[in-house]
Amino acid sequence: MSARSTLDYAEGDRRLRRLRHLHQLELALRWNVSPRTLERWRWLGQGPRFLKLGGRVVYRVEDVEAFEAQQLRASRAALGYAEPKSNRGVTA
């Protein structure tokens, strides 16, 4: 294998790993939250499942997407619930 093809292979392998796993900072950017929030969630047992490889924490993309799907909510209006009108400020 030439040096060029070895570099191409290594770059392709890095891209493949990136597609399958997100680092803490990448997930924080995806969700617009602080990396510290993700650390706290791990400590509290909240948030998506994660892997600890050596000393590094990574999130599998499929676990992140599953967590996102679990967080999906419909609005009360979409479910057919009407909010009662407030009578605040109305005197009888």
C-alpha cells in the first residue's frame, strides 16, 4: 500500500467513525447545550446512552437519534385540548 492510499484509508476510516459516533462537543453543538450539561446528565443518569472508550466519552449516532425521538412531544392543541381562556383582569 502506498503512503497516499494509506492516508486516504485513514481519512476514510476517520470519516466513518465520525458518522457513527459524536464526541461530547459535537453533540453539544448539535443540541446547542453546554458540554457541561452533557457531563451533568451523564452523572445524573439522564440524556442519551454513551460509550466510554479509554478516557473518552462518545455517543453513538443511533443512541442520540433514539433519545431525540423519545423527547418528541405534540402540542396540547395538536392533541385536541383547548386551553381555557383566562378570566384574569375581568371583574364581575
